[in-house]
Amino acid sequence: MLCLRDARHKKLVRLRYTGSFRAGTAPARPQPMDLTLRSGERCDVRVGGAWASLPTHPHWVGFFSCATGDVYGRVGGDGIDRSDPVWTVHLWKNGTAHRVVVRRVRTAYFVGTRH
């Protein structure tokens, strides 16, 4: 199988796999694999693991991991506010007690798949 390890680069990695895959379906709304915020900070899509719940937003979940914090948002979404032409995210800043800041998205990286 061929896998993409970094959505910012057009390089596939060949991995050995024995078995078969279930038929896949595209999501109703495409979701980016990575983001670059307006500040230049890179954010990578969350891949499993347990993340803390936010004291100020206990029902939000984490979607992207960034150098200075993590992108959180409502369950059922992807953490990106698309209501304006310039998308934004809520970034929980590392090392702060209760600080969620809004940051603009400069680039969203999408990946297509083929069976």
C-alpha cells in the first residue's frame, strides 16, 4: 500500500500490508490533513491518542496539534470555522491556564485517495 506521511509534500511511502481494505466513502465535507496558520505555525492532524479536555470548553475535542498549542472545536466538526472567507481555528495555548485564542488559517492541505 502507498501512504502519505506529510500532506505538505507529494511523496508516498510504500508499506507492506497483507489483507484487504473495506470500501471507503468520501466524507460529506472534505477535511484537511494539515494546516498552516497565518503566523506560519504548522498544525498536524490528530491521529488517535488521548487529549485533555479544556476547563473552559469541556465538550470540545482536539483536532490538530501545533507547536504552541492545539486546535480544539465542537464534536462532529474538524475544528475549522468556515463561516467567513478566511477560515479560523480555536487554539488552546500550551502553558496557559484557560487561554483559547482565535487564529486565522493561511493554508489547508487536503489529500485525495484512490482505490
